[in-house]
Amino acid sequence: MSLSEAFAAQADTCTRMDSPFMGQLLTILAADWPTDSALGRKFAGFTGDIGPAGHSLPLRIAGGLHALVLSNAAPELARLYPPHRATDSALRAGVLAALETHQDFLLDWVSSPPQTNEVRRSGALIAGAHVALQHFDLPIHLSELGASGGLNLMWDQYTLNVDGTRFGPEMPAVLLSPEWTGAPPPKASPDIADRAGVDLNPLDPTRADHLLRLTAYLWADQPDRLRMTRAAASVATTPPEQGDAIDWLGPRLASAPQGRLHLIQHTVAWQYFPAAVQARGTALIEAAGAQATAHRPLAWLSMETDGDTTGKVGAALTLRLWPGDLTLDLGRADFHGRWVKWAYAG
């Protein structure tokens, strides 16, 4: 895939995911990317997959431009960004000028891959945790793999709204109202006794520079995502640790206390682990599951792509429970958490 093709493909994806501005921006970059510049040469030096499943170069530069807008570093560009509407010619001129004027900042920015922490995925996590608690009603020992900034570790501070029925606190930091099909999840009263997460490149949402990185990769014409992320950051208490997810998980499994439900969660993270790491992680969790008891149960809640393109493109929601090695198909969810197609009715 050429860089122009990568920009065009990402533009199409963003448009289909309700971001016409990103579609407009990336279409312009597909046609007018400055190849004869330091940024152009840096991007040309990347090898392998440069699309969303690899280096994700289109989203790197889009995030850098949005960071300039959010940090008030490029007021001329900000006047062309939502909520303003700009013609293609005006946006093209403004973006090309920003790429030149702020080249040093952008060269540094694009050296790291995109990193978001999609808070709306917590809707699926809340529902899945309620199912786990239906089987093992104990305080939760929560572990998240690929936790980014740890915002989804805080799902007990958010409320899921399903057709007017609310699951969560009366005064939540974030109210999640995905388009929901299927039965509502079971009622439960989650008590998270302790929580921890891990990421190869963790962010601390209490730091302004880290929060900027989290919010810059949100799409500028989707202000609800920005509002939710900032609200979630205001109650974040547990920045993830830095490390390899499976190396970190081993001691976490071994030290899980009696009288707690150890709930492992991850959303659109496992799929990026190398195959050997996935196999090692699965074996580790299954071995711990074989040792689980009713007083020290284990749950593995995942929201990950499974390659199914027969319906709405999204992630599969799966819950495994031990003792008993029970696997439950909970349904599917949009990658951004906009909708949940719930399949569980137990």
C-alpha cells in the first residue's frame, strides 16, 4: 500500500465512522502530501504496513495536526477545524502551511504510534462485568491489558444507559448511551476492590501533555468523545504500569487474593500482540483458570476483532469464566462503543 492509498483508505474509514471532517482532511493529504519535505522523507522511511493495522501513518499526522489545534499552537489552523467548516481549498492551504510551520513539532509527534483510550468501550465492559458477577458475586480484582491511559479501568465511575435503564452510579463521571439491541445486561452491584493496568507506552491522564496525546487522536468533529475523555480523566486514579502485558500478568494472576473475582479485561489490544505473545497469554490465563475456585474465581473479558464482516463491522464480546471453563458469547460492539449488539440472555 502506498502512502496515498493509506491516506485514502483511512479517509474512507473515518467517513464511514461518522467523521466527515477526517474524511475531508485525509483526502486532501492523499492528494497533496509534501513528499519533498522532512516529514515526507520521514514517512517514506517507514517499512511494512503503514495502514491502521501497522504504523498507522495517516492517523499519526492527523493526531499531530489536532494536537496543534487543541494546544492553541496553530490558531490559523484552528479556524479551519470544527466547529468551523472550511472549503477544501481553504483547508488544503491551512494544513500545508501548518505542516511547514510546525514541522519540528510534527516530526517529533509522529515518531510514536497513535494512542487513544476510547471511553465508550466501557459500556461493553460494564455489561460484561455484570454477567461475570451474576456467576461470582464477589469484590473485583481488576486487571487491564493494553490499558493506555487507564480510563477504562474506571468503568465503575461511569453509568451505562440501556433504553432508560441505568447500570452504574446515580451521579456518574460519564453517561454511556450506546445504540443497544438485545436484552439488557443483568443487574449487579460491582465493587472494585483494587485495579491495575499495563501498557507498553502508558499515559497518565492527570498530566496535561499525556491528556493532550489521548485527546488529539479523537476526531475533531466528534466533540462528545472529547468531552467524555476529559470527564473520565477527571476521575482517573490508576495510571497503568509500563511493561509487557503478559510478563506483567503472570505475577498479577499468582497474587490474586482469596475472596475476590479476578477480572481480566482488554479492548482492541490483544489483536496487536504478536501471535507468540497471544499463545503465551492464553496458556497463562487457562493455567490460572484451572486452579480457580469458587472463592478465587477468574474471568477473562475481551472486546476484540474476530474478522467477522458479515454484519456491522465491530469487535466480538467474549467472557470466559473459571472454575468450569465456561465461554460466553456476549455479542458484538462498535470499535468506538457507539453500538452494542447484545447476545447474552442468561
